[in-house]
Amino acid sequence: MPTSGPASYDVKSERAYEPDSLPYAVVRITPQAEGVIAEYNPRISGTFPDRRTPKELKFGIGDIVAVSIFESSSGGLFIPPEASVRPGNFIALPNQPVNTKGYISVPYAGRPILAKDKTPDEVQAEIIDALKNRAIDPQAVVTLVEQRTSLISVLGDVNNPSRFPATPEGEKLLDVLTRAGGPKSQGYDSWVIVERDNKRGLAPFGALIYEPSNNIWIHPHDTIYLYREPQTFVVFGASGTQGLFNFDAWRLSLAEAMAKAGGLQDLQADPASVFVYRGETRELAARLGVNCDRFAGPIVPIVYHINLRDPAGYFLTTRFQMRNKDVIFASNNPTVDAAKAMNFFRLTVATMNDPISAAVNVYALKFAIAGVPPSVVTGAVTAPVATTR
């Protein structure tokens, strides 16, 4: 019989329809399964769980550094005797970059001062230690004049893509995106990638606003990429409307997706057999109780099954989140196939009776032309019809 897709018992059986069919696993959507699936929704907070503020900025190669050296009295190493007329016993060294080996130069220190990967306080302590036997109670102040290494890169669908210095007090992800001019679009179909230390976190832009845990602290050398990717899903089977649909939101539940497709057809659908087709990672599939040994590759084809004859099933559809390229399939009720079969047999019988009806009409027309009374025509027609049968 013609149909819009596989029967529900074929899907649930997990058996191969063809010898070379792709294997898959069926997972029933329960509160426990939905909770596990929700843990694997794309979120930056899961990739970077550290909630601490960034560490103090450190010098890097190319940073421009200013050094001021103080002595407690004039007549020392840096302050001449006549310095008493000056406002303060200090000398400011010319600004200098941290060289390619990570050092800066301080006169009379006896050795270059290592600045790379050190904080200003650490460099100050090293300068004081190098001068303590030469200058009169030396003190040093080291400041960052121009920051060229502790940078943050923001790329993609923002108004002002740029690379700018990290601030000493630290900034969160939304703060950094604001410095880059914010997203060009409304944001509901925008995605944010944060890359740090060869790790990459992904989340929809809306998750930064509605789920504050994703608005993480940004560290120096982080790269942020914002891009647009309209999220879509496909609906087949006994739904109100079949086709391709856009999320038009930063997230969409299964209930909302079914509503977009017009719900289920009252005279065709089996509400106990609604399926969502999706590829999941092996880790998630294993946590859902799937035997992954029969699947090759990192992605396991999963068919999620939900029973909407159960009134509580609608609560689960409001919690189950759709993902990009998901496929929803609503299976036909088994009685639909039976009705199609009966219609097929009725059509077959009607087709076989058509020649008989045509013969009856021909005999009736012949007697009518001859002017035979209707009562006689009825008897005359009955005999040929019986013979024909």
C-alpha cells in the first residue's frame, strides 16, 4: 500500500530493511533520557567550567614597558648630589620593548631582567634585588605602556571585528562582544565559538543572555568567532504539513516544532509513534544505554521515540530540545493501512463490474429504441445479464 514512511513496528524493531541498510538504535524519550540529552546541548559553560576571573596580566614579547627607579636619598647610583632640588629622587628609563628572548635592560643591574610571563610586581622585585647592593635603598615601579601580546581576537558577524588588549580587571564574553560592536543581526540564529588552549566551546548567542553560566570570563589570547547559521528541521509522515522549517528562535522544543508543522493529522497519525532522527556522539549514546559496538565511526544514528497517547508525553516534548537538521517522522496508524487495503479491493471489484454494467446499459438502450415497454425490457435484460455473468 502507498504510505508516507515506514510503519511504526518497523522503526521500533531496529531491523535492517535492506541488507546494506544503515544500522540505528531506538531510544525512548523518558524524563531520565531527556535529562541526559540536555547535558549534551551545545553550551560554552560545559567546555570551560572554570568560573574564576582571569589571572593578572603578564608581560609578553613585544610589550612596551616603562621602568622608574627610586633611591631613598641623593648621591646614590642614579640620583646625583644636586638632585635635592628635584621633586623626588627617581629616574625614568626610556620606554623599551620586551625583547625576543623575553628580557628588558636596566642599567647597573648586572644582567638583563627577565620580564616574559611575569607580572609587574615580579619584575619590580627582580630589579630591586639586582640593584640592592649598588643603589641606596632602591625601589622600582614597572608599568605596561603598550600591550601587544595579551590580546583578544573577535571575528565573524560582528560590527567591528578586531584584536584588542585584554583589560586588567577582566571581561566576560558579552563585554568583549560589546567592544567589537555586537552582532550584526538580531542574534537568534547566531552562534558563538570560543577557542582557548586548543579547546573549542560552542553555544547559540541566546544562551549567553538567557543562561548566564555561558557568559564566561574571557582570558588573554582567546579567540571569539560569531557566525550566522539558520537552524532548520524537517517533518515527514502524518503531520499537518510536511517540509523544511526554520527555528526562528535561538532554541526550539519538540512541542514547538510539531506545532510549526501543524501538529498530527487526526485521521492518519498514530500519536504513540512519533520519532526524531538524529546523530549522537558515542559517549551520549552509551549513556542512553545503546550498545555502540555495532556502530562504526564517532556518530551513532539514534531514533528517539515518544508516545503522545500518554498525556504526560506532552510535558516531555516541551523539554526535549530540537537540534539543527533533526528529522521528525509521525507514523501512520495501523488502521490506515487496513482502510487503504479495503479501498483497493473495493476499487478492484468496481473495475470488474464496469463491463457488466456497460452490457446491461447497451441491452436496455436497444429495447428502448425498439419501443418495448419497460416491464418487458426489464425481463429481457435480465436474461442476457444472467448469461453474461
